[in-house]
Amino acid sequence: MDIDVTPLDPTTNLLRLQGRLDAPTVDRIEVKVNASAVAPGRDLLVDLSDVAFIASLGIRLLITAARSLKAKGARMVLFGAQPLVLEVLEHTAIDQIVPVVADEAAARALLAAG
């Protein structure tokens, strides 16, 4: 699993995830995600377009990050999920906690709308 955090503007970061979000991967990246993407307290767009698989621990990682950001007054939006990953996200009803949209443009528009 590769992760990359890029500042988009003074209030928003982009987190790109690549690979599988399964138990071994989440154990390796959780601290880095929290330190680089959650700790700054900026709005966070999460690019899932290169995530091939997501397990329950991956869902937990996303929900925990979203809740931590909310406590800091920031928001998180997921986008670009491949069909199998999107199916898992829909079955877990993660969209009740974190918005899930098709692409980066829709994610940016959602944040801009407030």
C-alpha cells in the first residue's frame, strides 16, 4: 500500500491510497495516515481509485479518520472507488458518516458547497 498526501490549498489535503486496504496494510499505514492526513485538521479528499480491495479494518481506518477530522472541524470526502470497493462501501453504509462521490471534481464541489 502506498499513500501520498498533497496539500491542495491552505484548508484541504488530498490523500491518495494505492493497493489493498486489508489487515496487514492498515497496520503498516495507520500511523502515517493519522500523522500526515488527519493531524493537520484540514479537509481531506481521499482518492480510492487505485484501491483494489478494502477489508473491515480499512473501513475502520476511514471512519476513524473522518471522526477525528470532524472533531477538528474538518470534513472528509471519499471518491473514485472501483466497483468492488464501492460495493463494499455501500454495503457498510459508510456514506452515512463520510460522503462518497464519483470523482475528484465532485468531491471538491461537495466541500465548496459547505
